[in-house]
Amino acid sequence: MAYYVVLSRLTDEGRKTIKERPGRIFEVNKELENMGIKVLEQFAVLGPYDFVNIVEAPDNETVMKMSVEMGARGSVELLSMPAVKVEELVKLLK
């Protein structure tokens, strides 16, 4: 399994949904699990993005599919980046 950092920016529709149904966030996390993606950490943040998520997925293709499926709903824009733990990077560099 690989790690990914997913930055999420809500659209106007997404903000409306979260305001009316804050628990929708956890429903989406379950949908991601059904796609084979496990949410490890999730943070609401200030700035150009609304959420920072650390997820685990089997491969890039699974994350690409998630990005298209979530983005097609019109409630969120995503930026997904593969991530490597620093310990793993150090091992690779030795």
C-alpha cells in the first residue's frame, strides 16, 4: 500500500452540503474505503485548501479513479500527491 496526501478544496456546492450536513465528511470517508482507499488522517485547514487528508491506497490508478469520481460530483476539487515516509526515503538513499 502507498501513501498519498490529498488536498481538498470545497466548491460552493460542497460548502453548502457540509454546512447543512457536517457528518457527510464521514460518509465520504466510507465511500473511499469502498474504493480501496483508507483515510489515515484528516485535517480541516485554513488557506487555499479546506482539508488535508493522508490516505493509503494500493496504487496510483485507485487514487486517480477516486479523484475523477469525487471531482465529477461538483462539490470538491482535489490535488493528490504520492508520499513516502522519511524513513523510507533515507533507506532508499543509502
